[in-house]
Amino acid sequence: MEGYQFIDKIGIEIEGGWVRPKPLVEEISLKQKFEISNYIGELISKPFDNLEELFTYMEVNWPDEVTKDCGYHIHISLVNVMYYIKCMNNQFNDDFMKDFEKWGKNFPCMNPFFWERLALKNPHCNKKFNPENQVFQKVKDHSRESIRRTLVNFSWGLHKTIECRLLPTFREFKTAKSATKTFINFVENYLTKNSIKELDEIQDNLEEEINIKREIYTSKPFNYFR
């Protein structure tokens, strides 16, 4: 992606309600009543490699109405699968929560649903860190017990991406824009601090580092969202 060392592409999923028609995917988790919306569901973007294009898309398509159940999910792919594996680390999850707590206080974010999610009081995202199992999932499980319902979902089997599930669909686009930048900058900064100096050496020792099938490591980076 332009201006970034580690991130290749970024795409988003926006749950909400719209007055005017949108090419929506049915979202079965949206239970609460909408007041003004004629079209309710999930809007899925294409992958972007330019942030300004992404933000233009978001501003034009941001929902007219949201409820407590609506989530805003960010997917990123990385330029090398070794960077992806480097993020499958408990430290990544802990630092992720700290960065968003700092963002929430400094922005400041007044949305109660964000703080509820960060406090792990929302069933759609929890702190459990389970990347070694998430990467094998090739079917989207909508059950409340689904292992993808974590703050960060390593959705390699489905999308070749890392998915941020912490965020609600904010009422205002500007809040979502700031949160999106926070997630992108967090990943970039994390990988900068924990850079992989010898990719070839790590490649030779992958099976000792993480219990993941070899075909996952050698797959090409994603170039689409499903």
C-alpha cells in the first residue's frame, strides 16, 4: 500500500442501515430495530492500496443509521507472509488493546459501544487469542461460539488477511477514519519494532515456530475479499 512498508492492501466491512440502496450482504447478527433505514446489512468494499481512495469510499458509503449490534471490520493483507506470522503473537494482541485504549482516550471516543467492546463485554469480539486455529477456517461461521469472534481474527483461510473486529460502526465517518488510521499505524509500528531481519532463516524454521500447515505459509498473498 502506498506509503507503507508492510501492509499490502486494506478492505472494510460496514454493518448498518441505509436509506438509499446499497449492494449489501445479508448480516444475520443485526437484531436491533432500525428506524429510518430501508436497506439493512453489511457493505463490503474491494481491497484498496491507497488510503485516500478508501476514505473517499467510506465517506460516500457510510451508513445513515447504526445500532449497538453493528460492527465495522478492517481487513489488511501484508506484503510477505512472514510478517503475517510475526503478528500471530500474544504481544501483538496485548499491544493492540493498549493502542486502542490510548486512541479512545486521546481522540476522544465518546461511543459507549467502542468502550464496551474494548472491555470485552460484547459477544461479537473477545480477547481470546487463537490464531493457530483461526487460520484454518475456510467457512464463515456465524454462530455465537465461532472462533473468529475475537478482537483480532487471523482470517488466512478465508481472505489471507488480519481482521480487526474491535470496532463498532461509528455514527460518524470521521471517527471511523481515525480508528482505521490507528489500526494501520499500529500494525506498521509493531512490525517495525519486531522486524524480521532474516526471512530465509525463519522460513527454514517455520514448523518449529508455529504449528501451521506448510501450504498456508507458501500461499500467495491475497488480492481479493470474499
